[in-house]
Amino acid sequence: MSQHFPAIIIVIPLIAAFLVTIAGWINRRYCMPIAAFALTTALYGAVRLVLQVMAGGAVTYQMAGWPAPTGIVYTIDALNGIVLVVVSAVALLNLVGTSQIVARNYADRLAPFYSLYVLFVTGLLGIVITGDAFNLFVLLEITSLTGYALIGMGRTHAPLASLNYIFMGTIGASFYLLGVGYLYLSTGSLNMADIAAILPSLYESKVVLAAFVICMTGLFMKMALFPLHGWLPNAYALAPSVVSGLIAPLTTKVMIYVMVRIALTVFTPAYTFGTLGISQAIVWLAVIAIVMGSFMALSQKSLKKMLTYIVIAEVGYMVGGFWLANRTAMTGAVLHIINDAAMTLCVFLAACSIRFKLASDRFENLRGIFRKQPVTMAALVVGALSIIGVPPTCGFFSKWYLLSGGIAAGHYAFVAALLFSSLVNAVLFFRIFEIGHFEPFSRHGHGPAAERINEAPVTMLVSLLAAAAVLILLGLYSGEIVTNIIDYAIPAQIS
Amino acid sequence: MDAALALIVGKYNYWIYIVLMMIGLYAVVVKKNLIKKIIGMNILQTAIILFYVSIGAKKGATIPIIAHAHNGGGEHVIHAAEYINPLPHVLMLTAIVVAVATLGVALALSIKVYKQYGTLEEDEIYEKIRES
């Protein structure tokens, strides 16, 4: 049983996605429990795999017994093991949290909704677990297609935003496919470990250089690094709130994981950071992404739109930290994949809860929100403190690693951008807290009329509190996470 | 001149895929009509499919079915060089499915967009969004 966990993680959600559709014909009430069961199984499998990896090193699973490089291999090491746990945990928390809201707002479309939801998570888990470059492309497209459909379910301009996302996303995925084509052309293999073994003798080749650059461009498009971010704000802000808590924390983070995987495992660190000589340029891109993301977040007038620009800035954190190419910064970048997924989940769940009750998340409508939705706002405060980087929340620790890495690399612009972005985040969130807590300012000498508590459904509150607790726990245990997992995720050549 | 000509003629499959890809990219970026953009996106995907298909082909090779296999086939020596490489072609079956699915989702969304705004011209849509 336990040796089949890598397959189970993918197969159970995949089958569940179809079962949900069938369940929708029989009785729509079965849809959500099936989805929850599939994601719980995936989470359990992922946790077991991480424990297995921690005990005995990387796990390799041959699909249907075909040995690599012919067959498709699933490889789980410290790096993707932890990302698997993050993906399944975030998806499960969001599923549970939004279940009552979905049951009310999408009562007629429960089966398609949950089917797409589970398929989306299957794709993400597959991207993370696979050890085959072409398989990754297929799963990437599964994720993207279901993501487009989920975003298109939103109201107002969501279909248009989703269509724009399709254009950018498809170009990105096509570039990745083209890059893999060049890799196949020069090595004759699609298995990542096999490519990595063949490549070193070909590092002088222009074809390999083209493969790397084209792959990375495609991935930058998919992860919305600054000049290629155009699709993200509208797609995430206009998506139904119940799915933006799934898509926003996971898509960009998983794409960053793919970048790390391609740059470190398929290519060697010596090639990526040494021979290629583009690290500095990409760190500068990341600096611009952080600064521009923060500036654009400042000019927003609604909560979700503001959060999407924070996501863009956070992408800059991780890309910059990774390409600084020293151990501390890379630890920060990998740790930030985990932390940022958790804190983005927390704030987007809070935004979902607010939008469910207020039907709007524009700042002027948030007056008195602390009295109306105290639990939601408590979670939002924890999420905000984590994004700003206040200890003991987890955001502080990854930012600390990133900052020390930036100083160690002597890249002070990156350090300055991080500090600037933290300050801007503080301004952004405390502006919301001010509106929510103090406005409307009393005119008659009395405090504002006591408003009745009007909270979101109980599952949402449970999820919110769980997400907020996770943020603090991740912070308290960040030392253990770094020494036990992330240290093994980063190759030893990087000092 | 001769060298350039040799480069173009000798590697014509790559030139064709690059030209097609750029046509697709141009359409996605520049065209205002959403359907034209979707077509451009599809041309881009098709270009990459053609690229993959062309790298599997070999001069003078045959389809990858082992000849004389009906009487066991074991006694014949199989030269891989005589057969085209089927793997890129098989990969592209998947990529074609992906491209069709993307096209389907994009067209479905453009129907939704058309119902909502009554037009598929991007500038007209943005004008309507600004007015509302």
C-alpha cells in the first residue's frame, strides 16, 4: 500500500473528479463529500511521502512498472514532497471553508464546480510529483484549462478576464513545450533525471541554451513575473471568491516550484547560475516586480484586487531569492513558497468571507467590518501581519532568510525592494484596519452604533482560524522545517 | 549568400515553424477581435506541433512498424535508422488534444463574452466597460 502513495495521490483525485460528475446526476449533496475525501486522501498520502522522504531519501515510483527513461517516473524528494503537502492542504482548507457558500451560490452547478475543483488540484499535484518533462506540460494544461473554466464562472467581467488569461497562459505553456522540444532534440529524452545526466556534455550547445531560455520565459509567463503579469490581477480578482482562494495561493507557487525544478534538477546549478550568466538580470526583474507590484497594490480600491497585486510582488520575492543563488536566499525562496501559499490562502479566504456577507469588497464598504465579522477580521489581521513580516508569523522568517541572502550576495537593491514592499504592505493593510475599525468616525460624540455580528458560515470560520493558526505554527516551527526538509531540498553545490 | 540559402533550404522545417509561430503570436498580441486572437493562439500551438512532428522525421525512413514481423521477425536485424522516430508524433497526439480543449474553452468563454457585451471587438468591449 504505502509504496503506491505517489500514484494514489494522483489517481484518487482524478477518479473522484469523474465520480463527482456522476454523483451530480444522482444527488448533488454527494459532490462535496467525494471531493473532500479525495483531497484528504491526497493530503494523507503527501504527508506520508514527506515522512518517507525524511526517513529514507528520495522516493521514485514507476508508473505501471515501466522503468525510466521509457516510462513516466514520479520522483518525490524533499523539495516537491513539501510542496505536495502545501498544495493538498491549501486545496482542502479552501474546499471545506467555502463549502456552505458554494452550496448557496452555485447550487445548480455543484457537480461541474467540484469536478473542476478536484481536477485542478489533480493537475497541480501531478505537476509537482512528476519526473517527466512532457508529462509536466500535460498536467500543466489540465490545471490551466480547469482554472480558466473556474475563473469564467465568476460574475461581471470574469469571462473576459479568463479569456485574456487563456491567451497568456497558452502562450506560456506553448513556450514551455517548445523548450522541452529543444531539450528532447538535443538529448533524446524526456525524463528529467535522464536529461540531467545527458546534458552536461552539451552545455556548450546553443540548442540547450535556447531550451533553457524558452522554458523559463514560458514559466515566467505562467507565474506572472512583472512584465508578463498582465493577466493575473483581473483573472484572480474577478474569479468567484470561492475559487480565488484556491487558484491564487497555488498556481503561481507551483510554477515557481517548476522553475526551481528545471533550473536545479534538469540543469545543474553550475550551468544555471554560472555558465548562463543571467542571474543578475533576473534578480533585477524581480526587484522591479516587487516595487511595481507594491505600487500598483497601493492604487487599488478593493480588497481582492489589492491582494492580487501583492501576489505579483510576492512572486518577485521568490524569483529574486532563487536567482540570488546563495544558500540562504534560496532557503528563503523555498520556505516562502510554503509560507506564501498559506498566507495568501488566509487573506483570500477572509476576502471570500467578507464578499459573501457584504457582496462587495470595496474599501468604502468595509466600515465597521470588525464589529460585523470579528472572526474573519482576526484571521485577516494574522494573514496581514504575516504578509508584512511580523514575528512570530511565518512571513517574517522567510523574509529574514531572503534579506540575509540578499545582503550576503551584496544585492542591496533586492534588499531595499523587500523592505520597501514590507512597508507598503503595512500601509495597505493598516489602511483597511483603520477603515474597518474606526470608521465611520462618530459625529455625535458617541461611539458608532453597535452593529450586530453577522459572520460567514461556520465552516468558513473554522477554515479561517485553521489557516491563521497554520501561519503562526509555520512561523514557530520554521527552524525545524528548514533544517529537516529545505536543507535537503537545495543541492549541496550551492553554498 | 549561398551559405544563407543553404541555411534556409536545409533547415526549412524550422523556418516554417518559426514563421507560423510568429504569425500566431502577432495575431494574439495585435488583433482586436477575440476570435482572431483565438485563431492566432491555435496557429501558435499548431506551429509547435509541426516542429515536434518534423524532428521525428528522417530522410528515406519508413513508418515505425517492424517489417517482416509476420513470421516472427526475430531473425531480421532491426536498424533504428530505417524507421522514423515515433515518439514526438505520439507526444503531439496529446498536444493536439490539449490544443483542441483550449480552443473549446476559449470559444465557450467568447460566447459568454458575446452574450454579455454584444460584441467581440476588444476596443468596443473596453468602451462598454468604461461606460458602465
